[in-house]
Amino acid sequence: MPVNDEVITLVDRSNKVIGDVPRHLMNFGRDYHRVTYILVFNQAGNLLVQKRTDNKAFCPGFFGVTTGGVVEKGESYIDSAHRELQEELGFDAPLESQGVFFTEGEGFKIWGKIYTCHYDATIHGELILQPKEVASVHEMSIDSILSNTDKLPFTPDSLSALEHYANKLTQPKSDDPL
């Protein structure tokens, strides 16, 4: 096993932990696993969107709407989210859970948990990007991402997380009249 190989938590179709596997042995198109998705909002209410490096195995050079990644062996969703936020952007912040959802597509079967947080450079300092994963960060509104008039290549799983979050926002609350 490679020295720095992550060990990924495997789950079943119902999101129950069934084991773990080193990343290099993972079959992402077949194996169900957990991923954290953090929507990082800036002071203007826009999202900080990451352009992935060209050497990423999944969707190289695409734009990731969220910060986050696979949940590793022995980690909870929240622990994974804090770790990923620190690794990819170089800061940590309080995270608010926005729920769990399932998404699948070509090369992935994911039980994801969405979190939101706010980034403020005056509080958190400058972003420190993880060079092997994050090429750059761009500010985008939710509407511009969802309409995608610029035809940017977004990672399908992170876009699914944003769509789930946006749909949740438009659902009437239980005490709202219909």
C-alpha cells in the first residue's frame, strides 16, 4: 500500500458502515462511500469555488462548488469536514449541518453530508490553498453556478450537493401555509 494512501470508509446502500478500503483499491463506480461537502460563503454571500488541479484523478481541472472530500476510516462526517476545510483552504470555522443526501453518477456512489460555513479574511486570515488539489479559488453566486451560462465544468457530485441545498431552501417550512 502506498505510504500516504487514504483508507476510505465504505457504506452500503442505506449508508451503514460495512468496512473500509485503501484509496488505491477503491472502485469509485461500484463502492458506496461517504463524502463531506462544505459550502463556503464569503462576506458578500457568494460561494468560494475551487478550480481543481489538472492531476486530480476525478474531474481534473473542473470547478468544485464545495470544499470537502471522502470520509476516512474512523472519522465522522463532521471530523472529515473540518479536516478537509483546513487541508484545502487553510482555515477552520463553525460548520452548520444542512443534511445528508445520496448522489450517484459515472464513477461515484456517494452518501454526502452538506455543511455551510462563512469565511472572512479579517477573522480567518488569507486562504492557504492545498497545492496538489486546489489550483485557484473563485467567488460565484449560487444563481450563477446553477444557471451556468458560462458553461463551466463543475464536478457533478458537488453540483448535486448545491442543488440539494438550494432545493432545501425553496421547500416550504412545516409551519408555512401552502
